[in-house]
Amino acid sequence: MSEPGGGFHLPSPSSQPIVTSLGIALMLVGLVPDARIWRMAIVSLGAMVFLIGVWLWVSDAVAEYRNLPD
């Protein structure tokens, strides 16, 4: 008996989850109570890294999903 879907699909390895978690870690480090002004720069940098990581992760997943065989 053959499978109707032809098996299952696993996504290819990616670095986007690591980049996204690095952005979250930077944001959390910037939230540590301190009297210095540079912590807002760390939060902003972490937010940018997080958003870029999520954007790349989602765009890769959508492109991979569109290229699946029927």
C-alpha cells in the first residue's frame, strides 16, 4: 500500500532561530536596571536583530512551503 502524500517533509537547517534568540537576549540584557544611557541602544539593537531574524525565518519558511511538491 502506497502513501497518498508521498511521505513527510522536514525543513532544511537554518540559522534564523539562533539570530532571533540572540535578538531577544540583547533586548533582555538592555532591560537590566542601570543608570547608563547605552542600555536603550542595546534594546534597540536587539529589537532590530530580532525583527530581521523573524523576517528572514518567515520568508524562508514561506518560500520553502511554496516549493513543496504537490
